[in-house]
Amino acid sequence: MTNHTSQGRRPPFAAYGPASAGYGPTAPVATVPTAPWPSPQPAPAAGFVPSPGPAGPRPPRRALGITALILACVGTLFAFSPSPLVWLLLVSALVLAIVQLARRGSARVPAVIAIVIVVLGFVIALGAAILSGLTSSASSGGYDPETDAYTLAERLSVAPGDGSQVDLTWGTAEIIVDSGTGDDVWSIRALAPVDVTAETSTASPSPFSASGSLVAIPIEMTNLTDESIDPDGWQLRFSSSFVSPDGSFADGVYDPAIMDAYPSRYDIAEPLAPGETVTFYLVEDMPLADAEKGSVEVGLYSGDLITWRASGG
């Protein structure tokens, strides 16, 4: 079969053959591997917050340990004073320190230091408490109820056999005893009234007197014990009863202008030494003649009453 080629038409490539193509055998093309192209990610929605990365290690917790350390320091600082607050501070510090040590991931150094300080504070507080107890025992051991003013005053009574109501004349002494031991405590007497109008008239300013006359009744007290007695604990009630011709009672005078010369019971400030005698005065606004119709009384804590007057009992 004859191939006819028409003008303008190219025969099929195979008609030329391999040689006529002029290209020779086709060389193989090496392929370079490529990474897969990333797939597109969707755009984040509005308000999207990216999640944080993995958290780092947490710092150790030390709040309780520091608190325990502060309480331990304060408690130990004041441990020398035997106060319940010291024990409260130390116990609180110890509890917080133990809790701190028991917690996982917590700092142990402040808690350990707090426990050491707490132990030291306990030792100091215990020593202070023991020392305070010994001091108290020593002071109570030296306490003598026979000479303690306040306790003694509760046991004072007149001498046995004199009765609870004693009437004496001016200047007569009465012995007051300790009803618990029977020991003599006071010798007390009221002296006869004296007119002090002239002596007090020179005072400046001059004391006021409604009657124009002032009368003083001296009271003498002698400490019969072998210990000093504080006047604040006498607990003796001094009073007077003087009646004027018109039936009214004379008024007591407490004027600073005459207190230097005629001190009152409340002007005695120093303790009375054993055997010491002190004199104070009851000053009345009345004529001396009216003193014949009155009396001076001393009341004791026990209820006993001692009375001095011109005529006696």
C-alpha cells in the first residue's frame, strides 16, 4: 500500500522513524521530593483567646512558715514576762509551722526556724513562770497576817473581858488586840478636848468658825506589834458627837489652814514603826464648854465600839 502525502499535510510522527526525529532517546527526568503543602487553617473567630502554653514550676508556698516565724519571734521576745499571751503566741506559731511542713510543695526553712525559736521561747517562758512562782512563794512565805494592815484590821477587837461597848473617860487607854492570835496591836486613847481658838486665829487665811470657837480632841495611837503598820489599813472609824445648848450637833472642821498644827487622821501618811505613837486631832466648831456634853467614838471592823467622854461609863 502506497502512502500518499498531500501537499500541506504532515505525515504522522511515526512515519519519520526514530532517526528522522533527530532527538534520540529521551533522558529520564529526576524528580525532587517536596514537602506537602500545608493545608490552610481557618481564621480565628472573634473573641478567640489562644490557650497558654504549658505552665512552669510553681514557686514554693511559704506564707504559713513566715507567719509562724513572726509569731515565734514575738512570743520569744516577750517570754520573759509570765503572760498567757506568750503561750498563745508560741503555740500558734508551733501549729502553723507544723502545718507548713506537712504541706506538699511548701518552703520548709521558715517553718523549721520557727520551730527552733518556739522551743527556745517555751524554755524561756517556762523558766520565767517558775521564777515568778518562786518569787510569789517567797513573798507569801514572808507574809505575816498578824501585821498585814488590811487583814489585821478585820480581826481587831477590844481586849477580852472589856465587852463590845466600852465607855472610858478622857485620857484612858484601851488595848486593841488581834482576835485571831490574842496579841496586842494598838493602844489608843482620846485626850480631853482643848480650846485652840487662839492658836488657829493666826492662821492665814483664818479658818471659818460659826460658833467663834474651835476645840480639838487629841487621839493617840501606839503600835504595840513588832512590825510597822500602814495607816491606810487601820480601818478604824473615828467619829464625834457634841451637842450645842440649842440641841444642834457641832460640825467637824477640816481646814488646811490648821492641818499643820492639828493634823487629821488622813494626814498620817507614813507607816507606824513598832512602839511608835502618833497623835492626830478631831477639830470641832464649838465652845469648850460644850465638850462636856459630847463624846468621841472609835468603831472597829468587828463591830466593837470604844467611847470616850467626860464622865466615862
